[in-house]
Amino acid sequence: METINPTLKEKYNAFKIENPKVRIRDAAKSLGSSEAELVAIGDQNKALRPDFKELFKALPGLGRIMALTRNDHAVHERKGTFTKAGFHGQVGLVVNPDIDLRLFMNDWTFAFAVEENDRRSLQFFDRYGTAIQKIYLIPESNTEAYDKIIADFQIDPNELPAVDRTVPEQEKEKPDAEIDTAQFQQEWKELKDTHDFFGIVKKYELTRLQSMRLAPEGYTQRIANDQADRLLHLVSESGIDFMVFVGNKSCIQIHTGKAEKILRTGPWINILDESFNLHLNDTQIDSLWIVKKPTDLGLVHSVEAFDKHGTLIIQFFGKRKPNIPEREDWRALVKQLEN
């Protein structure tokens, strides 16, 4: 990364004075910068060696933390303790009842230890300087382990590479007429495992949203966008367990459990529970779908929201355990959204 830019630092400090409540992600957009560049110029922040697989080995030592993964329209915050990450090539997994992550490492580039507003965190960014994931210490976290991570991984910020200034291309749809829709639909209907769905979409060179449109009859249904709000209230009122997937191109974070306290703040519908917070700007949902995927144990139902660019914002599933069919209480809840 370039040597500290005093002009950007001055601009950012002035911006914070004038806009004290604006979050750093939005400040970066306003200043024509990346979030990573703003983090890099923070006086108390420290650049870390981007050896992410080794960094993840150290994360269980932090004890209980809050992990945050977001995209432009949804923020997923989950408290828990890291367990050992497993990596297969450029794909990583952290799996336990609290911290449940899918990591896609191709673009992971920057790591920082960040101190702001009396909060300490580890923050990871892609080559474009966009935040991938943030790990915040909470009162019960092990601060000695955090300090050891800094001691072991700190580097001179001048060693950081430059942020990639190219604009990531929006995924483009292949014309429907060029797709073997009948064969795609047949493979959908023959699914045995929901995890194989991504491979089918990729095989036929579809965007995820396009796959919603071209699905076999009866396997997807577009519903009103405000049903996302209704879904959260129904989950809260019923007390059932469900799963919430929020991600970006480099990380997906999953909550499995309940949603109890639901509160709207302007355009954001929120879950505000002790171990799990969700902030969803449902005004940015351009289409909302009920999706049905076959498995060896019967259909699995999800509710999936997309923005105006066709980007997946959030997915909801019923809580599932291996080798057990989907819960009937979740199916009944999804059925209510069809009306």
C-alpha cells in the first residue's frame, strides 16, 4: 500500500468531525477511497502479515468474540469462540454451533489490528480494500492472545501492496436462449444434496438470480419483498430455530438458532439478541424468492433476497441436522409467506 497519504488522512479527519455517526464503509465511498486505506492511516491501527491460514490458527485463543460479516445491505454479527479452521486449497471452513464460516481465500489481501472508539478488533480486507470480516473483542475475550497476535504478525504498513483500483465487474447474464434450460431443470430436480446446487448453476453458466427464473415449475416462487420482514416476525413469534446466511464474495457467515427481539430502525429490520444481531436493509431487496431444492431426505426450503444488481443479499433456511429431514415447523412458516 502507498505511503501514508496526508491528504487522505486530513480529509478523513475532517469528514469524521462533520459526520460523526457515518460508518467507515460509507466514509470511504464518500471520499473516493477504500475502507482498507482509511484503516491503514489510523494512528492506533497496526498492519498485520497477511498469512491468513496462520492467523486463523491463532483465533481460538481469543476466546469468546463477536464475528461480523457483511455486504452492502446486510450485517451479520455472531458471538462465540473460534474452533480450528480447516482449509482445502483456497476454501476454508470454521464450523461450530456459534461461529460458522465459509471462507473463499482468493482475494484476501489485507489484515489489521484496529483500535477505534475503545473497541479492539482484527479486520480482513480483499484486494479492492473492501471489508471481508471483522472480529471484535468483547469483555470476556482474551486480550493477551490478541496482543500476541499483534506481536507475531505486525508488519510495517509500507510493506502492504497497493489497493487494486479496478472496479470488480458485475456478473453478467448469459442469454436465456443459449442455456439448455430443460437439462438444467432436470439436474435441479435430481439434486441429492443442497450443496451441489452451486455446481449446477456454475455448470450452466447461470447467475444465481437467473437460476431462480429458469427453475423447474414449482421449485421457485417470487414473493412480495416485505415478506422478509414478516419472516423475521414469524420466526420470533413461533420460537423456532432457523439459519441466516449473510456473505460477500470472500466469506459467508451463518447463524443457527432463534430470532427473538425484532426491531425496525428506518430502512433496517434488526434482530437484536444477546448472541446474534442482524441488520437487514430490506428497502434494497429487489426480489425475494421461496426456493425448493431436492435432497435424499426430501425438499429443503429457503427464502433468498437479491438486490437490483442480482446480487444475493441474504438467505434463510430452517435449522437442519445431518441425515434428518427438514423441520415441519419451518416448512409451515415458509408456506405462510406464499399467501
